[in-house]
Amino acid sequence: MTNTLGAKELADQKDRDVIGLVLNEVRDEKHEVEHEDITELVGEDVIGRVPDHEHVREAIALRNPVVSYKPDSRASHAIEDVAYKMRGEEPPERGLGTKIRYKMDEIDLI
């Protein structure tokens, strides 16, 4: 939260427009700050939520963008959705098959 407020303050000092906030490493845990609260505190809309996911950590270890390493992962789709919004476009609707694949990624099949 401190980094977000600092970045917003810097943008204001430099007279830069902020098109929105992207929440990174989102876990959807109860202790996390709700994005509505962040919007209210910072005064900017949340335009994306990139989940904390093992594919992101693997991609970082390989020094490869997650959108290249695992292009169909939930994290990659979240990043792509932000890019669509930054261009003023609506992100594509993802079908049932994609949502099932997301759930399968969450299951640890050992």
C-alpha cells in the first residue's frame, strides 16, 4: 500500500495522468485489502488484478515473461486484460474451458 501511495504521489508531482492501478500478487485471502478500499484511498480505479501464481514465479526464475512462458495461465490473461484496458478496449470473454483450466491449475496433482 505504501508503494502505491508513493507512486500516486510521484505521478501527481510530475503532473502525470494515472490510467489506473494494477494489483499484483493477489491471493484473494481474507487479510488482503479489498480493491474497493484501495480505490477509495488512492483515488484511482483498479484496472487489473494479477494473481500470485506458481507460473509467475517459474517464469521469473527462467527470466521469461509469464505471458510467453505460460500464455494460457490466469496470470497471463490478467496481464493481457490490463493491456486491452490500457488501449481502451474490452478484454475478451473467456469461455468455460478456460475457467476449468484455471481450476485445474489450482489443483496439486502429485
